Amino acid sequence: MDLVRRTRRGNSILRFLATLESNLVDIHSHVLYGMDDGARTLEESVALLKIAAEAGTTDLVATPHASPQYKFEPALIRERMAELEAASDRPVRLYTGCDFHLSFDNIEDALLNRRKYTINQNRYMLVEFSDLIIFHNTAEIFGRLLDADMVPIITHPERNPLLRLRMEEISKWVEQGAYVQVTGQSLLGHFGKKALDFCEALLKHNLVHFLASDGHNAKHRPPTLDSAFAWVAQRHGEALAHMLCVTNPQAVLTGGTVEAAPTETGKSSRKWFQKWRKP
Ligand SMILES: [Fe+2]
């Protein structure tokens, strides 16, 4: 019981430290209203920014979906962002980006419009895989994006059942030049044990470069990173938490260099892939 109390206290202290640090940078959120399944009204958008700011986030990328369900409209995004900035007294700095669904049409359009979908119109771009199919030529697709100076950031692979079967491919895509973002709430167990276990395996093998909230609403999926920061700091050290929630996301905003943490296992080898038990 004492240990539980101490752990809870430790978590809340680290959470508090994350808030004090006050420069958490969140590269994935759905705070712009009326664009997708995120915020529905301007008031809700304003409330989400307030929640983010109170949890220590200073910079937030609004990343509406570009998917068969939701049309991606850059002009409307800029309009909504200006509206939100005017209505909210700017408690956090906002940037544009996209939750880019990896589909044939989207890929073709991105190759024709190189900064349409990237974060802050720089080099990095969130890439969300379908839950139903993983293209066998994903490495080739990533190669084409990289050649066009668009760097894919694979979003929440831990939440995709097909990607959870593809640890080795993820590692190869990272070697090729892609990066990985996990959802903060996955670390807290909100997406189930399989997602959490996969996050742990990714972290262990140095395959996580960012935490992001993927915030959609105030109640179930808030745009906050402080608890996830505390979770990483407690289990893997504050330096890694800082890298995943502050320095790497900052580098994305400016098109700078993203760092990777040293691995526990040293150089990657095929051996650990064999040890990783598929769910
Ligand atoms: Fe998202």
C-alpha cells in the first residue's frame, strides 16, 4: 500500500514537474472545430486549448484528418485557426498539420503538393495507416515521400492491430528514415493492454520518437501530455520524457533534427524480433 501511495505521489510530482516545465509540444490533435471527429464548436475548441495549456502544453499542432471520411481543406483550416486564436487569447501557440491517412489518392496529392500536409509547412508529416490493410510496398511509398523531402511520422502503431504484427517492418521503416509517435493515453492503459505492451516493446527497442495526445475532446481524449510525460519519466527517465515531449516535437516544428534514445539492447539485431511475441 505504501509503495502504491509512493508511486502515486511520485507520478503526481512528475506530472507537476511536466506542467512546471511548461514547454510540452504536442504534434497531433483535433482541436479545430468542425473539421473531423474532434472539436464540434468554437467554444469546444477554446476549452480544449485551455485544458492543454493547464497541463503544460505551450505548442500544439492541429492535425485534422485527411481520409476517405474527412476532406482536408487547408484554406478552411487557416480560417478556423485564426478564429480560434482570436477567441482564445492564445494560451498555446498553434500550428497546422494533418492526420494523413496513407491512401493512394493522398500519397499522389502529397507528392504533387509537398507542403500541403506537413507539420508547420516543414518537412515532417504524420502518417496514419489503415486498420484494414498495410501496403506491401510501404517502404517504397516512404522512399518516394522521403525523396520528395517529406519525412513520415508513423502515428500510434500501438493502436493498429495490423501494425502490432509488424514490429520488424516498423524497425526497417525507421532505419529508412521514418519516425514513430505513440499516443500518450496508450501508455496510461486507455487503449488496452495490447497497445500498452506494444508501446513498451517499441520503447525498449528505441522505436519511439514522440508522444502526442491525439486529443479529440475534453472528456475521454483530452489534448494533454503531462501524465504521459510522468509515465515515461518514472519508468525510463526524465531525459527520455523530455526528448519525446519537448525537444523532438520542437525539432519537427522547425524542420530540425529528431533524436533517438540509446537502446537497452545496443545495436538492433534480428534476435529481439524473434523474441517479440505477436499478440
Ligand atoms: Fe489523430
